[in-house]
Amino acid sequence: MQKQGKLLIIGFGPGAMEHITKRALDALQESEVIIGYNTYVDLIRPLLNGQAIVRTGMTEEVSRAQEAVRQAEAGHIVAVISSGDAGVYGMAGLVYEVLIEQGWKPDTGVAVEVIPGVSAIQSCASLLGAPVMHDACTISLSDHLTPWETIIRRVEAAASADFVIALYNPRSGRRTRQIVETQEMLLRYRDPKTPVGLVKSAYRERQDVVMTTLEDMLNHDIGMLTTVIIGNSSTMMYEGLMVTPRGYQRKYTLNSAEQPLRPHERLRTEAEPWSLGAQEARAAASGEAAGNGTARDAQAVPPAEPALRGASAGAGTAPQGQPPASAWAATPPAASPASGAGTAVLAAERPASAAAGAAPRAAAVAPRAGAAELAAEALTRLAAGGALAGEAASRWLDASASGPAAASAQGASSAAVLGAAAAVPVPGRKAPLFEIGVSPGVGNKKFTAAQMALLAQCASEDGELEYTPEHQIILRVPTFEPDALVDELRAANFIVVPIGDVIKVKACDFCNLEKDDAVPMANHLQDVIGGLSAPKETSVALNGCGMACYGAVLEDIGIVYRKGGYDLFLGGKKFGRNAHPAQPVAEGIPGDQIGGIVERIVAEYKEKGHPNERFHKFFKRVGVIQGFRHVDAPVTVEVNPVCGD
């Protein structure tokens, strides 16, 4: 009888041996197979004693989870390792998802144990001081698996609610705009001098800790190994440390052994005038019916957390000398009308110093407090389908649409939506950043002077232009009217496409159009599949002659026009240590067939590809696409590179 396998999903903390829990150490020794990301395997290698190791690179999380389940079902004790805590952006959830897909049941299937570890927010906070002493949240800025619109809404919600925020995965080599837009959003709600801590590789060999501010944070190095901790309105800097007060000075005296309240008095309602119970008591005392919701609807913003005595005053720091709770409790409630007066009551009860300290925070948390502004905001959200104002701009090209007619139709519909949004201005809100790629044609590399002048005019002083190796210019500009911008660019004979995980159609210049037989096919592919969403950015490249000097045979999907027909290449990888050309899968495909074949290949990839799965990996995984079979390339001899993995 086959022995029962087991899955041990282990969080081993930041990486230093002294921060790994005893249960994690025991689980590693108990395991027969270790499965993990290359860097993580290297970090725990001194703890291993001959176990089988399965190690893979980035974006291979699904294959690791599937292999772990397979090994466990074969009767092995398998350790799936994650840095930090396996249940916080780690492998625990993914392993459970794979098990659930296979119909796993806890009572009859392989045993699963999730072993907690010290998460990045905890390890980084310990190096900064005590920045997470009050309500906090973690937000990953990686939009490989989560739509950016969702992420930025979460950032805004956390910023407006005055959470301490820990940002994971803030920036990578290709994801550079996310941290910029996050800072812009935070600055709408937080003081520019809000303390920020940047911790890279906590408790590892190349640990780096930087104390900075919200307005200055982007002037420092931020990468994938950095955790960014942003303070709330009461967080302060003191002697190189970040400290977020918990609120003890509301009740206690921190510089004296004698306290104004005795232990049995400290949890009474009258000692906590900011609490829900105190609000209900005041409502009842002023003649309002208890529980009718009026007092709750009229809540005022509580006073900011008092700063520790002796701390340097700075932005986000509450005023010094706030009276003890007994002074607040002794202040009698002011008479008020029967309804809608909760805010006035609370304001009247506060000492002048506390009210003055609360005012800046109230303004920071609710910058659009007027009824007219709030109504405008609501209308804008409604016009944009419930999203933030202008967020529909990033979705102006529907992934399911194709061709000029579809682009025109969707442009008209989105223009109507965004036109409605733009018609209702939102005071204080910056225009969202709109990012698109423009080129003078699929195989045309020549911009006219008028086109360059138009791009400069569109970018203005607030935007930017970036030229790419694909002979395309990326235009980034803040705007509330993206469709008007797209229409203006198309009127100047630009091809306009989205940026990100989409299908990119590229072509050579056909020897300055001297060999232009394949130009109609390039234009057709651009019209039909150019700009469609994909699991990962995918390049479809066409060469106009057998010389293939544009390198189509190195791309995801390569097409070479030769002797009146088209040769097809699939699964190239242009960059990296394991770069390889695409596989030749067919020769001499007639012109009336090649377009349909490529369209069906793209459709299958869109339907069956995993999120973030590159085309060459998809081709290898499925084995056959539209009748074209993948063939494994000869295995190369691996050497230890000078720069490591």
C-alpha cells in the first residue's frame, strides 16, 4: 500500500537563519522533496540534508504548485517554500487552488500544513522602529495578476482611511509607472512630509534601510526586493526611527508614574469620548432616539494620535500638550438640535488645541467635503461605470474587439462615457495618466514633421515621450479625455495601440517598400489582432523577404514571406540566458490562409494561456497549437554565470 504523502507549505521569514521558526526548521528536515523559487532554495540550502530539490524561476509558481501536488500524491513529504509568510503573497493559496481544481478533500486527500513565517511588513517594520503600531494594510503593486484599476482603488481607499500602508512588489525593470501613480494618489490624501521607510533585503546580506518622506521617496532606489512602509497622519520620525503612536496619551501620562485615571476607570465610557459608546450616550442625552442611526451618520473625524513627548515636530505629528482624558470627560455636552448635530456636539466638546489638531487631518482624509463636490464625484463614478474618474481611460480598447470598425465603435461608446465623466469636473482630482503606443505604420519607420509636432503638442509639459526598440513611441500624458486624444492621433495617420499585455504586430520596412508584396498582410494582422489582450505581451513579427533581417524568427510568432508564400515560426524567446529562435512549423503557406492561421493561434493562446504565461512557455506546455507540434530543443550545458542566477 502506498504511503500517504504530505504538503508542508513553509514560510521561512526574511532569510536570516535566526528568524526561521522552529516548526519551519523541523518541517524542512522532515521533508523528502523541496520545491521553490531559485533564490529561496539558495537561502535555505545550508539547512538541507540531501533532499531532492525542484527549483524554478520567476513566473513558474503554477508549475511549482502542480509539481508539489503531484509529488505528494505519489506518497512523498513535500516542502513548498516561500520567503516571509507563505500565506501572505506566498504559495499557500496557490497550492490550495491547485488541490481544489483536482477535487481534493481534507479528509481523504493528501495532508496539508501551512507553517507561518515572519512576513515582510513585520521584518521591515522592526528595522524602521515601530511604524505599524496602528491599523495597517499591505498592497502589492504588481499588476501581473490583478488589474491596475483594482490596485489603485485599494491604494486610494487605504490613503483616505489613514492606514499605515506597506507596499509589496513596488517596482521592477518593466513595471515603473505603478509606484509613480501610487505616490500621486497618496499625495492627494497625505502630507508630502509623511514619513516613509524603504527596506531592501531585510535581514539578508545586502540589507539597505532608508528613511525618507512621501514627496521624496522616488528619489531613492526602489525595486522588487524593496518593501515601502508609508506612515499615517500621526507617524513621526525620531532619531532616525519611524514611530506610529497607538493613542496611549489619550488616557495615560507617559513621562510620569502617576496616572490621571485609576485602572478601573480607564475602560469607562466617560473616559473615552471618542468611542462609539460615548457617541450613543451623547445622542441619548441630547434627546435623540438611541439606535436611529442619526448620531452615527454625523460622526466627526477623531483627533489625530498624539505624538510622543520629545519627538521632533513635523508633518503628520499631532500637537503637543493635549489634555488628559479626564479633562475631555469633564467637558459637558453642548445642547444641540434633535438631528444632524453630532459633528457640532463633538467639536464643541473638544478643547481648542485638540480641535485645531484635528482640522488638518480632516482636510487630508476628506479633501472633497462639500456636498456639490461629493455629488460631482458620485456622478463621475457612475458615468465611468463605478470606477474612479478617468479610470475607464485605461480600458479604451476592448480586448475582445478587433479591426478598425470595432475600434471606431468602441471609441464612440467610451467617448460617450468619458465625455459624461469629463462634463462633471471633480475639484482637486488630477487627471489620470493615459499611456498608449503610436507608430506611423506597421512597416513604416518614418515620422513626418507634422506627426512629431503633434506628439510634442499632445505631451505638452506634463507628459512624456519614449522611443522603443519596436520603432514605436509611447505617449504618457494626464488627461480626462483619452478618446479625443486617440481620435486626434488617428486623424494624423498614426496607428494607436494599448501598452501592456497585448498582441503587438511588427514588421520590417520592406526594404523601403521596394519589396512590398507582404504589406497588405501586415496591415491585415494589425487590423485584426493588433492590441488584443493576451496572457502576456506577445509579438507577432513579419519579414517581407527570405533574408528575415528584421528578426521575425526570434519573436513569439514569426512570419517570413518567401517565394509567394509564408513560412511560420512559433515560440521564440528573444532575450535572456536561455534565448532561442522560434521553431519553424510550416513553409509556403498561401496568402489567403496565413492570416486565419495566425488568428486562430492567437485565439487559442488567449483562451488557454495562464495569466502571465509567455507564448513560448504556453507552446511548450500544450504541445500542439492548431496542429503545429512543439519540439524540445537540444539541452544546453549549464555553466555557473559570474553574476549568479
